[in-house]
Amino acid sequence: MTNAQLTAGDTALNYEDHGRPTPGTQPLVLLHGFVGSTADWAGVLPRLAADRRVVAYDHRGHGRSAKPGRADAYTFDALEADLHAFLDALGLGPVDLLGHSMGGVVAQRYALAHPGRVRSLVLMDTAPEPAGGPLSLLMSPLGGLVRRRGMGVLGTLVKLLPRPEPAADGSGADGGLSAEQRDRQAAAFLDTDPEAFAAFARELRSYPALTARLGEIACPTTVLVGAGDKALRRGVRQLADGIPGARLVVVDGAKHSPQTEQPRAWLAAVRAHFDRLEGRR
């Protein structure tokens, strides 16, 4: 495993490079979501890399990547350009792209702009247009709050969230965040530039809809979503209906981050995507 930084365009990006090329496969590139990092994949990345090369990096303003500290440096155009420069810097392509949440929007945009560089897509808990909802309404005031008081205030709020309670049917935890999830999210907040938080919160509320262009995505696509991710139910259905041949997989017992909430089911779904793609039963 390589953990390093490279300069992609005008930005220093922290990345991890796992596994090695295997005949019949292409590199898998993981794009994390808003206020995330490569740590989002820690529990599943080594297993994904057992039979292929897997690369993950921190978006600008997140994790250990560069933090320009200017609102105008944080746009979806910049994230798309970073991905293109990153792939060029490592000499990657075509690749399989897996994008989570905000990373899924970047993956959609990139597949539309550079179809020859993308062999397949896995779009997880994401949407082709702003999802709206109650959480979206909180983003603007939260952006102002972190600009005034820093990201630590959000870490404190996360630690105050309820712990999960046993589900009524006895199948496991229901609601809330586990201690591990709270600690990981609190750490991710501290590793995010306040300007990036405010700017990308705004971008997520207002980015131009891609819905009308989904029919242009010709590569094999799997759409993954946690069964409890209510805010994105409409968005994932739009993706599954709009992308020709796309398959929708709903991960029971998960919400917005199935790779950490139900890692076995998530890995099975991702492996099924590659089994179909690479002709395995």
C-alpha cells in the first residue's frame, strides 16, 4: 500500500494506492463524499484490493489534501478538474469510478465529460440534482457557524448525536451513530477546511441538474443506496431509471454510508458489479 501526495493541476492531493493490476481488471478509483476522506474506506479498501488495484484520494479541502482556504477554490468544476489531473498524474484510464454522495456527483460529471476514461460506474447514495430536504436548509447557517467558530463546533455536535438503539425486530441497531462512526465523523470535520465546508454545502444545494443527460452515460452502472437514506430515495431512483441498463441495489440496515454501516453487504454488491462487468459468475 502506498500513502503519498501528488500535485494534480494546482492542488496537492493525498492518496492511497492499494493492490496491484490483475488481468481483466481496471483500476478502481474511490471518490468520498462531503466532509469525508480516504478514512471512509478504511474497513473495506484492503478487501477490495485483494484482486485489483484500488486508489482513493482526499478531495481538496478535505483530509490531508491541500486546503487553499478560499471559497472560490471549492467548486464542483474544481473537483472534476482534480479528478482528471489525478488520473493523468498516475497514468490511469480507463478506470472504474465509485463515487459516494458528493463524490457520486463528481463521478457522474466526469463520466459525461470524459466517457472514454470511465469503464464503469458505481454511484452510491447520490443524486443527479440537488436533493433538498430539511438537512439542506441547515447547510447555510452551518456554513456561517463554522466560518466564525471553526470546524470543531461540528465535531462537538456529532458527539452529542444519539447512540443506536436495538431494532424492534431484534435484527441489530436502529437509528443514531455508533461510537466509532461518531469519532470518525468528528475527526473528518476537524480535517475539513471551513471554507470548503461552506462552499461545498452551497454547491450541493445548487449544482446544475444532470437528470436530462443521464441517458448519455453508456458505461455499465450500479446504483447503491442504504435502505434508510430517505433524503436520497428520489435521487437514486432517477439515476437507476435514467442511466441505460443501470442496476439498483438497496442495502438493508444502512443509511447514508453503507460501506461502514453494512460492509459485508456493500462489498457483495460491489463485487457483483465487477462479476457482471468481467464476465464471472
